[in-house]
Amino acid sequence: MTEERNFRQYYYKKCGFRLEDEVEEKKSVEILSLLKDPFLDVHKLRLFCLRFSLPAMYRLMVWKVLLGILPTSQDSHKFVTDQRNQQYKDIHHGLTVLRRISSQTPEEEILFKMYLLDQGCLPFEETNMRRDPRYSGFLSIARGVCSLTDDRIEQYWISTKFFSYFHQLDEDFQSMVDKTVICLKKEDCDLKLFHHLEQNNVLDYLPLIDWFRGCFGDVLPETSFERIWDKVIGGSQTILIYVAVSIFLTFKRPLLSMNNTDDMITYLRKIPTDCGDRVVNDALEMWQKNGGYLIQPDTDIHIDKSI
């Protein structure tokens, strides 16, 4: 079915039809229809995130509803937003009084300290905070959120709620690494790249778990990772496996030309901005080919564990 759809899309494009415009129009009509209801349907919003990428102008609002920052009742949004704003100010003021933040403190670190203070587990020593296994993953997500909005209150709530939602996957990160290896072997037709990475221990030394824990916020450019986060917030963390595989396959040729493990790991740590969309598009295509778009999210937070 996927191959037939892709062939038809290719044929229509060759004939001059603009299918992208039709899809964008369909997306806009559908999301507007979902957002005009006084009570938002979380199930349908999640399903929309899995079927499409959210239009930029609605992305943050939909994320906030799906992450529980805003309630499903739109009449209550103003009241809840006011309460969220006050809570942000109280936590930020608490850190200021404790002299744990200053004007020189990076914004993402401020957000992490606020998160820890709100959780009642902010350590006295800064070094202990940086040893926290959640530290690098939270900062990666927070930097990604900060690149999407300049609103400090939005930055805090989206970062903390997304991290809390995603943090429940901690026990599955190693299995995601194992599934990445399986998927790479499947997608790398001649296995040249797989054997090359294996011989140079790249798969052992590359911080794949850090990639997953930070949801590629520090790896992909901001114009690309937001489409991946749509799927994760929609209920499918499996998309992250395909992103990792897509990165390997996209840079197959330069990787095969390298014989130094450190050079390959350094090369893979930061994806060039002009390659981000290609990586994400290929990842989404693989994900869809394997049935990702068919996932039916539950009314509660759904964690897709299929591959």
C-alpha cells in the first residue's frame, strides 16, 4: 500500500500536480476543525500528530494540550494559564532568593533548576546537579524548546512537561539502541555501512542513548526536530529509532570513507542544517512504511513499543 501511494505521488508530481498544497490545505482544515470545539478531543489531536506534521502556528498550543499544560476545556484556558504563570513566577523567585541563578545562568539550566526545585530535589552542590542522569537530556530538550519560543513561561512548562512525559521511557532506551541496530541491518541493503560501523565500534561509542534521551534536540536543526517531536508527543517514540537509522544512511558515503572511530563520532554529533529535512523526511518515510502512521493512540498517554 505504501509503495503504491509513493508511486502515485511520484507520478502526479511528474505531471505537474502540487500534492503538497493539497495536503497542507487538508491539514489546515482538519486542525482548525479540531481546535474550534469547546472541548478538545485529545485522542483526535494525537492521531492528527501521527498522520501529519502540525502547522507551525498551532504546534505549541496542541503540544500544551497533549502534555497536560492546558485543559481540554477551552473556556478554562485563561484561568489555567494565569495559574501556570503564577507558579512559574513563584519557582523562579525561589531560585533567585536562594541565589541559585543569576543573569549569567544559561536559560536551559535555569529551567532545569526550576524543575528540580518544583520536584523538591534540587541539590546544594552544582556538581551534584550536573551528575544527575537527567541533566544532559533535560538541557537538550530545553534548548530545543527555547529555539521554538521566546516566551520564558512557555519554555518552562513545555520543557518540563515534555521531559516528564518522555522520562518514563528511561528503561526502554537500551532496547531502542538494540532496535536501531536491527533496523539498520534491515535498511542497509548491502550491509557495507553496518559492518563498517561495527568494525570501528561506532555503535558502541556513539551516544545513542543521549540522542534518544534528548529527543535529538541537540543533534537535528530546530527546523527539523519539531516534526519528530510531533510524533513523540502524539504517542510514538519508535520514530526516534528511524531518525537514528536515517542519520546513518544519509551520511553513508562519508562514513565509509572514514577509518577513525573518533572522526566518525565527531562527524555524527551535529547534523548540518541543510541536511536536517532530508534526515527527517527519510525517517518519516521509513516509519510510515513500517506502519507508524497506523498507530491508534489511547485516550491516556500512549507509548508505542512496536517496530
